[in-house]
Amino acid sequence: MIDDLPARYHEYLERVTKELGEIAVGTFAKFNGKLIKKLSFEEFTPAFLDHAELVKSYYDSIERGDTINDVVLRLVREKSAALILPPPSLT
């Protein structure tokens, strides 16, 4: 998943076009009630890697049976929305 960042960026661009229409890089638009910015590849890469690490930690916590508080859930949802990704499921 992380190995091919250009492919992940291409998928991101497809999601942006589908959900937000044709907008320029750097333009802001509303998605799921949040104002998000269409990212350049240079901006997308660290955001995607951060999101992937956060989601992995989230699922690891669920697997261990840790309590997940609302702040963590909000952070996961915000980072998912910024990449036009569905938030991870609770199961």
C-alpha cells in the first residue's frame, strides 16, 4: 500500500474529482462537512504516510482492546477526510 505512493496519489486525485469535481491543486472545498485542500503530490505524501500510521495504530489499539477516546476518533476522521478516504470501521 505504501510502496507505490504515485499510484496512491493517482487514486486520491480520482477521489477528489469524483467527490469535488475538477478543482485546482491548492483549492479548498467542502467534503463531509469539512473544508479540505486539494493536495499536491509533495503535500499528499506525508499526509498519506501519517494517515496510514495513524490508522494502523488505531486498529492495533482496537485489537489489543484499548479504550479509544473521542479525540482519537476525531483525528482519524479528519485525516481520512483530508485524503477523501472513508474513516476506518469500528469492527
